[in-house]
Amino acid sequence: MSIVTDIESLALRPDSSVAVLTGAGISAESGIHTFRDAGGIWEQYDLEEVATEPGFLQDPVRAWKLYSKLRAHASACKPNAAHTALATLEERLEERGRFTLITQNVDGLHQKAGSRNVIPIHGSLFMSRCSNHECPAAGAPFEDETDYGDHSPECPRCGRPLRPHVVWFGEYLDPALEQASRDAVLDCDVFIAVGTSGVVYPAAGYVFAASSVGARTVLVNLDPPENLSRFNEFHPGKAAEILPTLLDFPG
Ligand code: BV8
């Protein structure tokens, strides 16, 4: 693994097949908290209480206080140069290349930046669904931008609590999204991870899959993550400062 401190283009070809994985770090420069950095969300909240189904069901208002706050804050945030650089790369690869953006983020900033082939593997802050697995509305997530403040909304069909349509710890990812992510990673010749601590699976394992098919594995991250050794090259620093040059096409 090489540490690359000069910011220069990866010299991607127009027919490259690129799979990108992003985490909370790519949204940091848009003003969105990360999870595990100093002052991060998991320093302020007990993950078991607000990001697991049992924790939610024990006290839905407690979890909704966090998710309503995250929803309201994220809706006012704007994409930064890193999000935009990925949307531009996708356009440039459109003719002859392939591009897939797998994101762990639920803030919607990639979509706001114009990225189209986005796989939101951990769901979306701006969707809700019924928490009752027996209720038909549990399988019908809907757009929801409401800030519920200090209360927990109820399902109009069964009266049980609505929940954010995000993937909590101990919950399976949507099988179709997981499969699409794996397909993209196993089909790429360049895998780029941006702004993720490499702690949460299955996303943290995608670099192994990319390496297994001989892809060039590139990491752009402020700090060295847990799975650093799995990457061919590590570009330390801020995504918004590095990506625009890194993803630029030469000539
Ligand atoms: C699953 C909710 C199968 C949505 C999140 C025991 C029991 C049950 C499960 C497990 C278990 N042991 C392990 C597991 C699997 C578990 C897991 O991986 N746990 C970890 C903690 C060990 N995974 C799961 O449960 C997943 N499901 O495996 O299903 C299963 C089912 C049952 C039983 C077993 C297996 C579900 C995972 C999804 C969890 N949901 N959040 C939300 O509110 O967002 S996870 C949370 O972490 C977010 O989704 C977030 O996206 C994700 C990853 O975090 P990062 O994005 O990497 O953010 P982080 O703050 O950590 O790092 C930021 C990085 O950016 C840093 O490195 C920093 O240096 C860098 N950075 C900062 N600023 C910048 C920057 N980089 C560049 N530029 C900058 N400016």
C-alpha cells in the first residue's frame, strides 16, 4: 500500500469501470457530522439505543429525536466539491465506461449533486416506514421530510410507530441493493473509497472483493481507517480538496 500525498489525477480512462464507496467523511465539508470522529454522533448518542431495532422499539421518541434532528440538518446542507466531482466523473464515463456509486450515507447529498447511479445501502433519512413487520406499510417506505421534534409518528394503517427507513445495526441490507453493490465491485477495474472508517460491514468488506478481481483500490480519507492495508494507495486528506483533481480526466 502506498501513501500518495501529491494531489494528481488517477488518469482514469473514458472506458474505465469505476465503483465508488462513500461514507460520512465525504459529507463532513458540507457540515454533516460523521459518526466516529471526535465529536461524532456515536460520542453523543448510544448506538444501541438509537441505531438498533430493539433500542428504537424500547423508546421510539428517543430515536426520533436524533433522526428528526439529522433529517432537518441534512435537508439544509449542500453538496460539496467532492460530491460534485463524483457526479462529473459519472457523466464523463457515461459513453464508454461504467460508474456505480455505493453510499453508506443517508443524507441525500450525492443525489442533490446530480449523481444518478447511486446505491443507498443504508437507506435514506428522507423516507419512513412502519416499524411493525406484520403491517403491509412495513414494506412500503415513503418520502418523509417531516421533523417530528419530540414525538414519534404512528402508522396510519396499524397505529404502531413509524421508523426512519435506514438500516440499523443487526439489520440486513436490502438484498437487491447488496447484490447490486457486489456486482459493481466485482465488475470494476478501479475501486475508490472516500470518507469511511472501514468499520461497518458489509461495506467495509467491498475493498476485499475489488482486490479479488484485480481492481486498483484507492482510498481518500482524512485519517487511516481500519481496513487501510487492503488498499493499493491511500490519499490522506479532505475529500473536497482531493477528489476534483484525483478524478479529473487528463488532457
Ligand atoms: C448486517 C444507521 C447482517 C443509518 C448505520 C454483531 C451483531 C449484529 C451485527 C454485527 C455484529 N458484529 C458485526 C456486525 C455487523 C455490523 C457491523 O459491521 N458492526 C460494526 C460496528 C462492527 N453491521 C451490520 O449490522 C449491518 N448489517 O451486517 O446484516 C447481519 C444481521 C444480523 C446479525 C449479523 C449480521 C448494518 C450496518 C448499518 C448500520 N447502520 N447507521 C444512519 O443513521 O446512518 S452505520 C453508520 O456507520 C452509518 O451508516 C455510517 O455510514 C456507517 C459507516 O460509518 P462511516 O460512514 O465510515 O463514518 P465514520 O464516522 O465511521 O468515519 C468517517 C471517516 O471519514 C473517518 O475515517 C474520517 O477520517 C473520514 N473523514 C472525516 N472527514 C473527512 C474524512 N475523509 C475525507 N474528507 C473529510 N473531510
